[in-house]
Amino acid sequence: MQSHMEQLDAEYRAASGIADRRDYKIYYSHIHPFPLLVLGQNPGGETDDTDLAASATYELWEHDYLCFRFDPRFGAAGHMCKLLAAGLQTRSVDVLRQVPATNVIFRRSRDTESLKLAPRKAAAETAPFLRKILIAVNPEVILLVSKTAYEIFREFHCEEGSVKEDAASRIYTPNGRHNACIFLSARARVRALGRPVQLYMIGHPSRYAARREWQEVTDSLSNALQRSGIAPIEKKTGALVSVKPIESYGTHV
């Protein structure tokens, strides 16, 4: 009997016409109720069998951020582990593996320009299935990884006119002629959930984690999650705390 994650995977394949798993990726983690959901733009990597995935189904609670946090081919994984550990005020691998993570686009590409569909069309293709994930997770907070992911989520998943941004929360870093916003707090009514949800946007760590402003991003997210009642996460969820801290684990956990 198919699990709900396997069923959604099959439904997406049928609707998109994508037959080869190398061309798409839905899950970075197990999908289940949790107060925080992480959403990136779209899965990166090549489509030549060198792409990385901890599992095909994630039914055993594998998590890509944890499994590949020391792998240079997925440089963002280690940064995301550190950011989430700081934000949720935990050092437990067992807690971090419970953070659901996916993307606003499921089609895989090396970069935005390599997508076989225009980003808006790819996001529209993904939207019905991401709505099911939103309902399954029922998050209180959504962390959007990259400004593009945030803008796509606003357009396809938030009620029109409901997004209220906190201008004072913005953090910028130099980026050519115009500074880049690498942190933003907002609140919006999410259509799939029928209620307001707290949104936080961060710049993509593969591009910005080395900037001096990144520590400010980490501190702002940690403070925001604490104000939202999400952190410390063990008090929120009653999750088991691992015997060993995250730093003591090897690549595959």
C-alpha cells in the first residue's frame, strides 16, 4: 500500500509527464505535521545520475541537509543545518531530521536558466502538490530560502493582498549596484491552510553564508522563532533529543 508521500510522488509524475526521477525531486525530508516548513526555489544538481538524494521515499526519516552536510556537492546543506540548529535552539540530530523541507518548484536544474519550463509555469505545475504538503505539515512558520522562492510562494500560495512585510526586519548585503535583501519577516494568509502564517525569507546560503551579515541573519531568525513560540523546538514538539550532539555525527545520520 502506497504511503501518502509515495502517492503524491506518483500523482506529480502523472500530472507533469515527467517519467525520470533524475528530472525532478519533491522531498528533502519526511513530510509530517511540524511547526516549521522549509521551502527553497527548486532542486539543483545535474540530471545525469550524479544528483544527490538521501532516499527515494524518505519513509525512514532520512534528511538531505543532514546526510550531505559535509558533501561539497551540496554546499548549502551544512549551512542550513547550522542555521536551523541555531534558529531552533537545538543540537539534536533527531530534532533536525524532523524539519520538513521541499521546494516551490519540483523540476530539477543546475540554475534558473536551465529549467525546461519558465519558473512561473514550473511553479504552477508544482502548486497543487505543494498545497497538499502544506496541509500535511500545517506549519505555523514557513522559511523561504531565496528571494525567488519567497516571491513564487507569495504569488501561488498566499491570498492576494494579505502579505504584510515588516520593513524594519530587512537585512541587506552589498550586491553590485543594488544591495541584496537576505532576511525579511512577513505575515500572510496561506490559501491551503485558510489562516495567517508567519513567513521568513533568507538569502540562499550557497551565495551569502560567507558574508559578514550572515551572522545577523542567523541571530534574527533565532530571535524571530523564539518570539513565534517555535524555539526552543524541544519544548514546542516534545521531540526526542539525541544522545550525541550534531557535531559528533558522520556524514550519514
